[in-house]
Amino acid sequence: MPDVVAGRADVEELLALGIRAAGDGDEGGARPLLLLGPRGVGKTVLCTIVQELAGKAGMPTVTLAGASVATKSELAEVLVAPGPLDRVRGIRAAGFGVEAHAKDAPSVEDALAARAEERGLLIVADEAHEMDAGVAHVLINSVQREGRKNVFLVLAGTPVLDWKRRAWKTTFDERFVEKRLGPLSNAAVREAITLPLQNLEQGVAVTDEALETVERECMGFPFFVQVWGELIELSGAIRVDQALIERVRAGFEDERDKLYRARWRRLRQSGLAAGALALVEEGLGTEPMKSGQVYECVAKCYGRMMGGDGALDGENVEWIVRGLVAEGVLWDLTGGMDEYVAGTPPTMTSFLAARPPPTKLETEGVLRRFLDEQKAEMRVDDSRVASVATRSAS
């Protein structure tokens, strides 16, 4: 948790409202909240905040992480409050030789009702884009069933959830409150940097020139704000001016470049690097790109590399675009899936532009493996596939 969470007051209010509604069992119920955004925009911090709110309200919390729960039965077991049986298991594990056998797991709905009966219940699922589709289906439908007014469900994940949620096939999907988290404003960056420094015992002052430099370097990305804040605090300075910023700049650039190299490595390991470079060359990062432009660029890039326009069908192009979204190269900020912006800081776009393009030999094998791994996912919309395939052929 950062010392100050800036620029997310609207989301924090939704979190507080959800906790109050679940605790009171309001007639309208606590509508589930979906937090979407590229990695590094603070989704996990917001998940931590809502857990702290629940703790202060005396509300029990169940936390799920990605694919940690694989079946409906496991979900029911996670929802059940720890009881005497769990303490007996602990004694046996300590070597006292006490044997105990678990009872049959209750249904998910029964477990929810029992856990939420007294004070309400908060369920937080971070990295929700990795959830098993069947588990997500059962969880969301059970939470939103009529009469389940005292359960507040918070899901947080990357923008690839726009696709993944199709596979969940939930009945009440439209009841979600959706918040798409983009970069912070310059005012929020200033607040996140200055307030923790002012709260230090010695009360560190920051000049306007230094703040303007930090704003420019952070580009609204909370991860970079935290890096700068830590470097300034570790310097021990009682006044932050431009000279100090220049002294610690190397530390910031090292952290930034480590992040960029790690993302580039993942792109190469999945065969998506060529597509990322093609989009940057097409202008990604300077202006929003229409969805059709993105698909056409990706289709042409991999068509050339893989041996002609017929090498990949429209479905495979869809999987590649989805992978680029999952890696944060693309970001559908509006949620309409009609245009994309860069999901990475502008300096990441510059970093990508300077990378050597991967060879056909390097790309072909890993891309095929990546596409094979997607076969377990839901199929994409047929009309979209057809239109992409037509553009690629033309």
C-alpha cells in the first residue's frame, strides 16, 4: 500500500458504498464492482482498501487470487467460515495424532448465505482474468441471485476480461458497476508525491520545478509514482529540488528499464513482439487506433511473417490482439471495443520502437504455441472473425 492513494476518490466511494450496502442488507443490494485496467494502475491497492474497509466494519472477507480456486466444490469450501474442524486439522498437523474427516462441502449458495448472514460478506477476486470460467459463472450468479443483498463482490483484472467474461456466461452480468482505470492526472501525481513527504517527521518540501519533472517522468502511472517517492524518501533530503531529482534519476531509469525489459521478454516468449512493433510503427501511442486498423495491422504483420495472408485465420488474429491487450500493449479505455490506445507509458512505446524486430524463425514456433494454448478459451464472435479475415485477404 502506498502512503497516499491519489486520484481514485470515485472508486474509493464506490467501495465504501458497497460495504455499507452489504452490511445493511439494503433493498437495492450491493451491486458487484468490476475494476479493469492495465497492469500497474493500482487495482490491487484498491482491493486492499476495500478489505480494510470491511475489517473496520467487522465484515468477513473472502479473497480469491486468479486461478487459485479451480472447481465449484473448492469455491464452496473457501466460502465456509473456519470452524472447529479446521482447528482439529491444525492439531493433527502438529503431530498430536487426532483424526478428523471433513463433512461434505455445502453448495456455494448455502455457504454464501451462512457466511453473510450476520454482518454481510465481502468477496474480492484479484487477477480475475485468470479465474476458471465455471467458477466465475457459479460465483457471480450465486452472489447476484435474488435475496443476496448482503454480499459485495469486487473483481479486478486486466482489460482482457472484456473477452474472458463472454466465457463466464453469467445471467446478471449487466448489474456490474464497471470502472476502467487509466493513468492518473498530474494533480493526483503531485498529491501522491508531496503528501507523504510532508507527513514525514522533518517535513520535506518539494519545489515546483522538481514536481514538474516528476509529473513528466511518471506520465500518470502509479508504479512510477511509487518509484520516485521511494527514491526521494531514501535520499534523506529535507528539500527536493531539481538538483536532487537529477541525482536520483538514474535509479528511476533503472527501475523503469527493468520493467520494460521484462515486458519485452514476455512479448518475445509469446510470439507477440512482432505485432507490438507493427502497431508502434503504425502509430500506436500517438493517437487512438480504430479497432479495424488494429486487426488489419496485426493480420498483415503476421501474414508476412508466417508465409502469406492465408497463414492465419481471423480467429487467430483475434487471439493475437487479445494477447497484446493482456500484455498491456493495447488498452480499450472506453469499453466499446471500437478503438484502442497504448496500454503502456509513452516511453515504453519509444522503447519498443528501438527493439530489433524478431525473426520469422524466432516468432513462428512460439506464436503457434501461444495460439494452441488459447484453444481452451471461448470462441470469438463469428461476425468479427469473418470481417477480420476479409480485411486480411483484401
